[in-house]
Amino acid sequence: MSGRIALVTGGGSGIGREICMALAGDGRRIAVADINFAGALATAEAINAGGGIAVAVAMDITSTDSVTSGHIEVVDELGPIEILVNCAGWDELMPFLETDEAFWDRVIDINFKGMLRTTHACLPAMIEAGWGRMVNISSDAARVGSSLEAVYSGAKGGVISFTKTMAREVARRGITANIVCPGPTDTPLLDGIVEASDGGERVIGAMARAVPMKRIGQPAEIASAVSYLTSEAAGFVTGQTLSVSGGLTMS
């Protein structure tokens, strides 16, 4: 594949890191964006050590100024962004009635509005080039609901609806927009959710038992789906929602 330039948010760890590694293996030049700059740097260094090309970018997707400055940095170092993967996310498990508006704002800002900011920054160059790939990471929680994740599920449902609308708006511009929905996946985020939540181990165990394959997913399994959807071969695939969840969602 060509050395097209890909920006991956949340690329400093977990699923985002594996997506960066997979796209680098596809020959893409990678901008690893994360609020955790040390993690982003570690991902970029691993790619460069393997013969790829990557730069680390400190980016807080809850800040328009940070997204704007990070976008400018990527364009200056690598060139216009042709592939955008929104992977950054956050949640804590708790009953809805135990949450407050500050919690709602944080979940929505990270999981939904962050994607709006990066798309708003990157889409104009894709339109000008007449080529682009956008993949937004949602969740099977958005498709079927998930106990103790009401606000997260709602925000991730917004990711699906927004992406489908973008797919329609840019379909004639050579740009595709698709969604990948992981099921329960072995990531530092999942570990953090379990540690921060009452009964988290019980809930995650129940999630794994609900998966027909009776296990949680691995980040590389999510990355392989993103690799396809950002490829040249996926040019006629747009507005689609792909669950990578061991059969947890079948539709």
C-alpha cells in the first residue's frame, strides 16, 4: 500500500496502539495522537524501530485548541491527513442514578465530541484530495446496551449515527466513513474501569460469558478490521458498522 498519512487518536495504548502498528504494517505513515504523550512516543518509537514512519503528537481531544495545534503539527511533519481513526475513549462503570452532570460531560466530551473535533479538522483536506478514510471506534455497548454504561452507550451510539451521516455527506468525494464496534476487549482502559468500579470484575466476567466464543477480545483483532476499512480495497464500503466481538452482536 501507499504511504498515506494516518492520524490515530488514543494511539498510546490498547486498541489504539495496535491500530497504529497494523496501519504502519500496511505502509501508512502514522501520527500517534494521545493525551498520554509518553504512551504515544512509545508507540511511535516501536513503529520506527520496525522500519515504519511515525510521529508522536500530544493531543487532548476534549480541547479544540489542542486538536487544532496537533493537526497542524502532523501536517507540518508528515503532510495532509488522509486516514483518520478515532479510537480515544473513556468510561467508568456505575449505575446511571449514581452519575452526575460532570460525569456526563466528561464521557460525552471524550467519546463523542472529541471525534467531532478531529473530523472537523481533518475532513477538508480529504475533500480537497478526493480521497479519504475515516474509521470511528464505537462499542457493542452502543448496539445492545451495557449494564452500568448508560452514558457511554449513548455517546457511542452517537458515534454510529454521526459516522453514517458523514458517510452520506462525503460519499461522492472519494471518502468512506465506517464504524468498528469492539466487544469486551483486553485493554488498559478495561482494566482501569474494573479497578475504579464497584463490582467491575463481576460485570466484566458476565460480559465474557455472554460472548459466544466465551472470551474477551484482543486489541490486534480490532486493529485488523480497521486495517481493512482504511485500505484501498475498501473503497466501496461506507456507512457500515462492524462488530468485532466474538458474536456478542449478530446483525
